[in-house]
Amino acid sequence: MTEATLPTDSDLPATLDPRRAVLPPGLEPVEPSYRWALRLRLMLGWLPLLIGALVLDSVALEGAPLRGLASGVVALVGLAAVVIGPQRIWRRLGYALGERELRIVRGWLFHVDTIVPFVRVQHLDVARAPLDKLVGTASLIIHTAGTHNSVVTLPGLAPPRAIELRDRIRAQIKTDWQ
């Protein structure tokens, strides 16, 4: 195969291009920088496991022929999770703001398609955790009437976009009550 016939990034189908979101038509993807927030959270989660495996290898398995295996396996699985997981999560997280509802779609293996009617919204928050501030993202948190699944979160938005969505939903709520 010559260089001229190699596929380019634009020739790849959306399902194979890791830089493109895989969403149903009409949905917007969240910010690409959200992948880094996910990576950092995963790193912080895998770090204690890796430390535990290193302690196990150095204390309990000292002199054993399998010494280093536990920490090696934990390091490889953790690295795979940190590299692959956030990309897959980001590609399948999207939203659409309609005139009367917000639709949030996430997941592939465990696919969740949530529709939040504005008439059920009680209040709205825009939240930014320290990792979100570091990577420049925010979460829109929607509190609805009811008890089961009464809090719906849309993470990975640019802060101005999260504020814009909050304000548009709030304006719609005001018109529904007046």
C-alpha cells in the first residue's frame, strides 16, 4: 500500500476514529478536555491499588518466584483503564437541549438515554470540582421532582456553556409557571 492510498483521519468511519464522538443524530458531545478530568480521576483511583500491590510484592512476596507479578498486573490494568476508558466514555456522552426537555445520552455497553422534562425541574446547579477547574470543564446538575433518579448530572461542559444551559432551562421554567 502506498502512502497516497493510506486512509486519512477524515476517511475513517466515526466508530473507528477515536477523536470523534459516537452519538445519535442531533446530540452535541461534551468538551474534549473532559477526557483529562476522567483520566486524572482514574489515576487517583488506581494509585492506592498500585501502592498496595507494591507493598504486597515487597513484603509478602519477598523471595517468591512471582514477586513483582501483582504490581505488574495492577500497573498494566490501571494504565489500560487510564488510557482507554476516558476516551470511550467521552465518545459516548452527549446531550441535546430541546424546547421542553434536556436529553442526555451516555454509555455503550450500559446505555442510558435520559430525558428531563423542564416541568419536573426544581433547581439547577453548575458545579466545578478542582479537577474540573484544572481542565476547564463544569457539570450541570439538575434536581427534579421525585425521589428515584431525582438528580441528573451532565458533566464535561465548558463553564460558559453550562451557565448558558442553566439559564435557558431556568428561563423556560419561569415561563411554565407564569
